[in-house]
Amino acid sequence: MLFKKSLILFSLIILMQGCLVFHTVSYEVNLDDEKSGTVTLNVSDIRSDAMNTSELEEDKNQLFNFILESDEFVQQMSEEGKFILDRKLFISDGKLSGTLKYSFDDVSKVEGIVYQEPFYFITIPLEDSIISTNGEVIISEGHKRIMWDNTIRTLKFKMFSVDVNKGSLVELTKYLED
């Protein structure tokens, strides 16, 4: 479950809070060399599963103040080997989405991607849904693996997270416009 726990931009932070959810997350990893490069992470249709006003306020504060604006978030990500270049929230097709761009010196800091010449790969639980990738998906007993040949300089993958249309999730679009 390591991948599931660190999957998101808002990755560690969102899952620690447990109240912010999203529909999909996609990664585009541009390699400068075997180990370093930049990542563009896109999260679509961010919502809250808050059950009351207090929880909703916590979620809004976490997303709009901590993740989007704070230096503390930048520092925390830096300590994880992710050096923030850009972060933004925006409305796309009427839904709140976000983009995080960061650089890294060690590709394993990017959701645990492993480089073993001549391949890059990421291992994920069987229950996680891969929507798309420019790599090859290999399914074995106990896990899935996305593999890329080391001649590929941009590693891409998109994952399904939550069916945001089920349940009583709070859309956050209107709070970005405030």
C-alpha cells in the first residue's frame, strides 16, 4: 500500500487528513538523466468528504492555505526529495483540479519508481486502477507493475482514485473563486 499512501501531490498531506479526495491523478516524469528530472502531477476533481462544517473548514484550510500557499508545504516536500517548482489549483470542466510541478535528484522519490538497468518500474497493489500509461503493465500475483525501457525519457501514468459521483462529497470549486 506504499503507492496508495504516497500517490498524491496533495499526496501524503491529503491522505493524512483523510477528508480530501479526487477522481484521478496523473504523473509525467521527465528524466534529465538516469536518476534526476522533473515531475508534473495533475489531480482532477478534488472534493471533500467532510461530514460537518468544522471538517470542511479543515479541508479548505489544508488545500488552499497549506498545500497551495505555505512555505511549510514546500519545506516538507523538500525533505522528501521533491523540490517544488510550481503549484496551482484551477477549474477545469467545472471541477476543481490541481497541478504540482517538482524536481528530484533521486527517481525513487517519485512514488517509489525503481531504476534497474535497462528498466524503470513502479509496483502498485492489484486493487489500484491504472487508467493509462506509456509503459507496459505487467500483472502478477499480488501486484501490478508498470515498466518503461530506459530509452523512454518521459514516464507517464494515470491512476483512478475515487468515484467522486458516489456518496455526498462536497465540491470545492466555489471556494477557489472566493
